[in-house]
Amino acid sequence: MNYDVPLLPEHVLRKASDVLKTEIPEDTKQEIREMIMKDPERWCVPYHFFWGMAIRNLLRRAGLKDDLLPTGNWDDYYIQCIEEAVRC
């Protein structure tokens, strides 16, 4: 995915990915992998409002507050974290 925002700090990406690896069920991870393979650029668009907010709030509850992010907004980064979490 092409991100037009500053890079997420590696330690934040790593922690967010670890949280999501634990919280996302294995069958859902496989579904996400398949969606990414079908459309790597836009796979997440239909899900932004459905589960995007839940993912962002999960990361915040795990201590990953918005002030750790270069833009101050999880909207700019949570997809990157999901993609990292489901990577084989």
C-alpha cells in the first residue's frame, strides 16, 4: 500500500502488530490475506466503517494512543498495522 503520510515508528508498528496478531482470529487473518491478494491497494475500503473503528479503539486500549503517531490519527496507520499482523 502506498502511504502518503510520515512513517509509523517501528516500535509502534511492532506493538500494534503484536496486539492485532493476538486479537484477530486465525480464520479472519486468512480472509484478510486473501482480500489483500485480490486487491492490494483497496482491500480495506469496504471495512473502514464496519470494523476500522473497533481496530483503532483496540489499539488505543492497548496503550497505543494517538499521540504516538506522526499524524496523531490512527486512521492513517491502522491498515498498515493490520497488513503487518497478517503477514505470513
